[in-house]
Amino acid sequence: MTTNLNGTTRDWNATTITTMYETTAASTDLDYNSSILSNASSTPSPHHHDSIWLMSASAQGIAGVFVWAAVFITCHQIYQYLRFYTHPSEQRWIVRILFIVPIYALTSWFSLLFFHKNSYYVYFDTFRDCYEAFVIYNFLSLCYEYLGGEGNIMSEIRGKPIRSSWFYCTCCLSGRQYSIEFLRFCKQATLQFCAVKPCMAFVTVILQSQGLYSDGDWSPQSGYLYITIINNVSITLALYALFLFFFATKDLLSPYDPVLKFAIIKSIIFLCFWQGKYGHLGL
């Protein structure tokens, strides 16, 4: 693996795409399988044999190999950024974002190691969700840093018409111009996720301790339904705001190859959420 630090540290995501996606998928799959195990002793399930295998030493060993590989690769890249700390205003945000890989990997692995104690994963997920929200904040801050701050962004886009696009969902904004209110909406709508996600994570822990939360339980008496609805609204709004921000600044961000970075960040707040929900629905 080669880390390019000679320019303005624009390729921070090149070596972490695969590990980011794999650990995100692993985390949500473990949440789903943990909820299955809680019912396995009383009700036969087609996933029962999968649950038994996930408790085996071979499953834990295989997962451990990939987890520590992801941790080693990412920590090496973080070390390289810290060693060649030539652009601290940008690199500090990048380093914080890169820490999501070992955090996702290790929390997923710990959930697997404590698989037979099916409520432990909730506490691991709480820590992971809090850092996930922190990553979104850092990514938006990195984009602002790339563009020179809010004032510089506004000087570039102020007064320009908002292009109507079905793909970017800006048809309702046709005829309007970019303004400070538009930019602040993108910022606030994205950062609300950074507040809602940790709050819902702590609420989940409280409800779990009171026996009022169970993954996959969609009944009105379970807190899972309401937490899912709140998280879904928050995630959808954050995704839309990030999309609008990218739509408005993609020309300014083009020297930094933003498309792949946006795709990875969006996968964090979208794929890891809906993969788990589809699993609970049995899709």
C-alpha cells in the first residue's frame, strides 16, 4: 500500500474503500444475527444453523483475521499521515475519518465474540453509532476546509441559479439562487444527524435495560419501531443535504476527486442502516 502525501492529501480514501464497505456490512449483519439468537432457543428458525456456526471458533478466527488486517492497514495509513503532518488543517480531519475502519471492525468482532450474550452488541453499537455521527461531522468539516470555509464558498456560488434536476431532487428549487440560507440548510440538515444518532443510541441502551427494545420487533409496544422511524427520517434528511451540498460545490471540489469520498460517506449512513433493516424484514 502506498500513501500519497506529497500533494494536499486528497487520496485519503483510496486504500480504505474495501475495508470500509466490508466492516460496515459485517456490523449490520452481526446485529441481525444477534437478534435471531435470542429467539433460537424457543422457536426453530431457518437461521438457527447459521447462528450456531457464528458461535464457533472457526467463525471467530476467520473474522479476526480480516478485522486485524483492516486495523493494521488503516493504522499504518494513519501513521503515515501523522508522520508526514505537512497539511494539519486537512490531515486532522482525514485521520479522524480513517479511525472509523478499526472502530467498525473491532465492534463487529467483539459482537461476534460475545455472540451468546445477545444484548452485548447494543453497547458496542452505541459506541460505533456515536463515532459514525462524529465521522459525518468531520467529513463536512473537511469539505469546508478544502473550499476555504463558508465565506469562500458563498463568494463562489452566491447568486448562481440552482439547476433543476430530477436526479439531484432539485426540481422544486428551480428558479432560485444559491444563498447563505441554502448553504446553512445543507450544513444544519447534515449535522442534525450527528445529534440524533448518538441520542437514539443511548435511548436504545436504556430501553434495552428495561426490556422495551428488541431488534426486529416491529410491534407498537417495542421501542425498535419508533427508533427506526426517527433514525430513518434523520438519515434521509442528512443524505439529501449532503447531496445538495455536493450538487452546489462539485465544480469547486473537483480537484479533490470528491465523488468517491461522497459515495463512501453516504454508504456509512445509508448502507449500514438499511442492510440491517432489510435483514430484520427477511428480505
